[in-house]
Amino acid sequence: MTLRQASDFAQLSTEIKQAGLLARRRDYYIARISVNLVVYAGAWVAFALLGDSWWQLAVAFVLAVMSTQLAFIGHDAGHKQIFASKRWNALTGYVHGGLVGVSQDWWVSKHNRHHANPNHEDEDPDVDISVLAFTQKQGAAKRGPLRWIASHQAVLFFPLLLLEGFALHLHSIRYSGRERYLMIAHVVVYLVAVFWVLSPVYAIAFVLVHQGLWGLYMGCSFAPNHKGMPVLSAGHTLDFLRKQVLTSRNIRGGWFVDFLLGGLNYQIEHHLFPSMPRPHLKHAQLIVSEFCRQRGIPYAQCGLFRSYGYVLEYLHEMRCPKLDKA
């Protein structure tokens, strides 16, 4: 790493600060949080009024969407994007984590490790998933059923995401500290409410649709950001700027994709400036992309569906050839 490379991020940071893009946007977040909570509460009111009906699956779909939107707010609070006060960000994160059943402490700890070393095969927890192989070394290390899953991971990727919501609840209970009882309470209250209002068949269908689609939506929101981008290993010499840019991918699509992915479609800018408020990311994108172009730094950006294509192609490529012979 040259001295010039080391100073590149400092220069970019100065441009971003001078553009006012690190200033808080409480007005935006108060409006966004208010709308989310009203729609989320309205869905549960509809659930109570509909009673024992297959129409409840439509409510489950709405709740899956809104659970993800609430999780996006929890994500932003975890990065201190919403308030200047650490306390208010933490409170916002705990409330939203409690609503969706995800431990804020556990998730923030894991996510911060990801941000520090994105796509690092030894240090990024998002590249350490038991049922997937992101490097040939990981694929060769799989055994038993995990070996079979890893050998078919491109085909199984989206079906596996249907289990992500259940996994988030399980990990939140298993690995959280002081929040454990809040996570358990969330699961208990949720199941009691569902099985109190609905007969067993409807209740099971409701839970599967709600939790399955929530997991799918969450996975489809986070997967395009890094999967299929270069995986780093120990001893790499990339500076902070290049480490974050080269391992991240942006998704084009305008306001709808901004809403759909909760701002995560500006993954490069988010990784460079994690505390930047969500509505400022699209403005920072113009500055960052031009900055990278001037310095010859590859800047990855594509459409949403093409990003999933890259993910599946990479997962297929990372199958260890030995797996097919086992």
C-alpha cells in the first residue's frame, strides 16, 4: 500500500463531509419509522379481525414485508445513522429488534465484524455459513449432509433463504446476552397470538408464510451486496478504501430498489461511511463512483436480477469438485 493510497480515503472523506452527507436526517427517519409502525400495527389489527381464514396468508405476506422494513431501521440504528445520541440509536434498535425477534446486541456485534473485514474468509462472519461454501477451502472442509448441500448450493440457495427467518430467531436466543428473555418472549407471544386466533392448520400455514417470506426477503436484500465479489484472505495489502470498494456491489434501480433494499443497494457507500443516513447514500454514490473512476478503482454496479445471477454463478463455481465424487 502506497502513501498515496493511504491518503485517498482521507481525501474522499473530506469531499463527503463538505457535501454535508454525514449530517443526521431525523425528519426522514421519524417519518419512515412512523409509517412502518402504522402499517405493521394495521396488519396485526387485520389479523385479529379476519379470524380463522385463508385470507390470513395475505396478512402474513404484509407482515413479512414490514418485518424486513423494521429490520432495516434496526440496521440503521445499529450504525448510528438515525440520531446523534448513542442512547437513542440503541433504544431504536432494541425496539425494532424486539418487534421482529432479532437480538440487536448479537446482530450489531456480528455485523460490525463484517464491516471491519468484508468478504474475508477468516474474519467475516457472513462468509462463515455452515450450509454454504464461499471458497474452495470451505467446500473441501464440508462433511456429511453439509457436504451434499454445498455441492448443490446454487440450486438450493433461494430455498435455503426460506429458513433464514427461523435461523435469525434461533441465533438471537442462543447467542444474545441480556436480550435473550426478550427474544424468547417475542417467540412465545407471537405463537400464542397466532394459535389463539387461528386453527392449527391455518396457524402453521401463517407461520410458515410469514417467517419463510421474511427470511427470503432478508436474504435477498443482503446477498447481492458481497456474494460473488472477491474473497480476501490473510495477508492482503488492500487499504481501507479499496478493501471496502472491491468487495462490495451496488444495485441499480431507482427509488423502488431504494425502498425494496432499504438503502443497502448503495453498499459501497454504506461500507465506506457506515454512519451516513440512508437518504444521503444516493448522493454520495455520485461522488464515490467518480472518485473511484479517476483513480482506476473498479466500482461494481448492476441491476437487481443480474446481481442474483452473479451470486448463483459464484456459488456454482465454488462447489468443490471433490464434492461430486464423494
